[in-house]
Amino acid sequence: MHLVGSASPRTVAALAARYPYRGVPADLDELRGFFAFRGFAHFLEVFTAVSALVSSPEDLLTLVAGLTEDMYEQGTAYGEVTVTPVTHLRAGIAMDDLAEALDLGAKRARSDKGVELAWVYDISGGDGPEGARLTLDAALQHPPSALVGFGLGGPEAGVRRGDFADYFSATRAAGLHSLPHAGESVGPDEVWAAVEALRAERIGHGIAAVHDVRLLERLRDEQVTLEICLSSNVATGVVPSLTEHPLPDLLAAGVPVVLGSDDPPMFNTTLTGEYRLARDHLGVSTDELYRLARSSIEASFAPERLKRRLLEGTADRCS
């Protein structure tokens, strides 16, 4: 899940009212139309517009508070949330202020709701080498205390994962985990690049892997987890319909899979809603849903004590 994309319609409307000149509707009914995506490129345009509403540390704290409340209501105790530092830097938020706001937001989430938050800093591929350099600097020189990973998102067409290998090498050396997006709107070659050039431990989406048997075997054998976001894939048009989603094929191939919500309010979903969709439209059994939940804990980088506590809640169903 992306921090900006976690903003509920009411949060987006409140931010839009603060900044009426930035082109995002402050009316809830108009927002529904604003979030009617015409494809992946249009989704990126809307996401960028919403991101521009976050231009102060107070705005960031508003986002984290809303995210915390949503997680608490769904019974979600831990999340690794993607943040794109360069977006906030361009909106006028210094990197130290970004880290401080994320630290304060996480502290409040823990004390107010018992929700644990960790962060993944990601490059937007469309920002090119300069954006990558700034993101690397933010991750290594100005990190929040709960930074666990380094990612790569944004547009995929014309953006090669392998071009970012040096940045990922530097962050891996600093102890961060490799968590790029790949194979969402392009073919399996970029999933291969994420595995081989970026040494990915988890891959955002990765659904194009279903078209390459050898790649599926590699993901299975090396236990590289795919973060699958059903509603997102349909809303952005990278999958024609929910019933055509490759999730069942990925599971059948033995690829490690977890379910995510990506940008839930934008796609009119929740994390629990994604589990219901998998059950109701893709034939995923209740027992398999429990195994997916267990996999999400195992594939996380939560502290071991927290992992053990969370796994105890699924032990009976997954033994």
C-alpha cells in the first residue's frame, strides 16, 4: 500500500479544500468520478495530482492518522507502507521533515491504536536518474527510524528495472530490503530484471510472470513473493476483469503470494475486501485465505517478536 494512495475520500476532500488551486475535487461525489480510471496512465495522473495535495508535515500526519484508523478498523496490526520521497520533496517538504513526520505518525499509531507501521522508500521510475539519486539520499542520509525497504514504482513502459541496479545495490549494502514493482503493466522481462538485477525479495504486482514458466519456477524456488492487488489491476486495466486475474494460476504454480490493497480508496477496496474478492470471484478457499494471511506475515520484515505474535493467530488454521 502507498501512503498517498491510502487517503480516504474524506481525507482527500479535506486536503483538496486546503489547496483548491491544485485541480482535485473537494466534493465527495465529484471525487468518485475523479477516481474513475481510464487506464494505467490515467491512474498515474490522478495519483500525481493527489500527491501534490500533501505539501506540509501536517498533511503527512493527516495521511498517517487516516491510514492508522483504517488499519485498526480492519484488524490489521502491521503494515509496510510505500512512500515516494521525491514527490514530497517537490511539494516543499524537506527530507528531514518527512522522516520526522513519519516517525511521529508511527509513534501515534502505536500508542493510539496498537498499529505498527514501517516504511518503504521508492523511486518513481519516471523521475529517472536524478529522482533515483534523491531517493537514495533520502533513504541513506535522512531515513525514518522504521525504514525497512527500498522500492521502484511509477510508470513501467520504457523504464527498465536494470537501470536502477546500482541504487538497489547501495541500499542493500545499508541493510534495506529490495522491494520493487515489476510486471504490472509490461511483460515478464521486467520481472526477470527485478529478480536478477535488483535482487528483489518481494515484487509489487509481478503478474506478468504468469506468462513465463521458467520465471514462475525461479520465483517459487527462490521464494520471491508477489504482492497481488486484485482491484488495482482491474481498475487500471492491466487485467481485463476480475475473473481473468492470474492469481489462481500463480498459486497453482507454487509462487509465494500475498494480497495487498495498493491504493485502496482510489480503487474502492480494503485489504479485507481483497480477501473477499479472491474467495467470491476466484474460488480461493477459506483455508487458502488463511495461508495467504500467514504468508503476508512471513514475507514481512516485522520484528521477530511481532511476527511470532501475529503468527500465533493463524497457527490453528494453517497447521
